[in-house]
Amino acid sequence: TKIRGGVQDIYHIDAYRVTAKNVLDIGWEEIVADKNNIIIIEWANKIKKIIPQKSLWIKLKLVNPSHAIPAESRRTEASENKREIILLSK
């Protein structure tokens, strides 16, 4: 998915069911070549061999899994589904 921004474009890749070759086929080299692009990848470990060395890895983790809200839920109470963000450097 590509979202056009003013100066930066945002790309979202859900790598759960794709291979690194699939991502390369959609123009990956051009996407990562533009340093203004923001690329958000779910399941990034599945395609980590094509992710640039100097990428910022962000891991989202439920603080209290017993209070998780199912993905299809429409609740908006942020306190019900708190997440911890861990910044990793590759």
C-alpha cells in the first residue's frame, strides 16, 4: 500500500504471506533508494534478507495479553489495549 504524502511517501508491506522475491517484484529497490520514503513492514523477519542494514526496527508488544482486544473489535478505549514499543537497532 502506498500513501502519497507531501515530501514523503509511506509504504506499508504485510510480509506475512509474501516472499522477498514478491517484494522485489513490486519495485523494492526503487522504494528503498528514496531516503524520503517511510516503509512500514509487518512480519519483517520473513523478508529481513532484503531490508537495508541501517533500518530502524520497532517491535510492538502487548503489555497485558490477557486484556487484548481482537483485531475485528471496534472498541476505541486505548487503555484496554496498551502496547509497549521497543526500538531496536540492526
